[in-house]
Amino acid sequence: MRTAIFPGSFDPFTNGHLDVVRRGTVLFDEVIIAIGNNSSKSRYLPVEQMQEMIQEVFRDEPRVSVQSYKGLTADYAREVGARFLLRGLRNTTDFEYENTIAQANRHVNPDLETVFLITSPVLAAISSTIIREIHRFGGNVDDFVPFQLPPFAG
């Protein structure tokens, strides 16, 4: 079985992420959306809440699961038996960053291959950072995320 991990903080999960996962299911038998727990980052939404929201989006897609993990992505891939990482690229800046991470992951886990999908043009401008900022100040983000975000509590 060809299993891919789609790792990220997904804070929040965007329509761009949704697009990458849907396209990934054409390439892989199973896609695990893996929400990383980065202790040095302060989250906008709790991991558990985001995990539940994403699971609801994919409730009718048995080949997609949502999990959270701590530690190195390459180690987590080995732990769950995934040989592929799925990543989306919006622009050349993303490529440079993702290429460096792919090389490091391959060093830690030589059996791990990173597969890049170019973001669909209509979704390329979407970023979690921009969505958080719009949402924080009361703006409508419904066009950017596949679910209703809870009101900002901070």
C-alpha cells in the first residue's frame, strides 16, 4: 500500500491544503494528514480542535485520516509505515524551503520520498498566516477554509 503523509501545522487547514489532499488521493492509496506539534510555536487553534474539524471534512473519504504527532516528521513516517511525504508548493520561495526540508528528511529516513504538487492557481494566494490575520480582526474567511472557524477568543 502506498501511504503518504501530508505534514503541517494546519493552523488553520485551508482550501489549498484540501486541494493537495484530494489530488494526493489520486496518487496514493492512503493519505495521512499529520498535524505536527511544534512546542516552539504558539497555535491559533488547538491541535485537537483542528484535528476534529479536518476529520469532519474527510468523513466520507476512508483513504484519508487525520493524526497528530510530535518529533521529526521523518521518524513519524517510519513509525506509521509511510514512504512518501506530500507537500504543496505555491511559489519558488516555498520550493526553496521545502527542498531543504526534503533533503533533511531523506537524510534522517533514506526510504522517504517527498512528492511536490504545484498549488492550483486559484488557491496559490491562500496562506494560513493571512487567514489567521483576517480572522483575528473579524474578517470573513469562509472562502479560504473548508469549515466554519470558531470566533477568535484571544
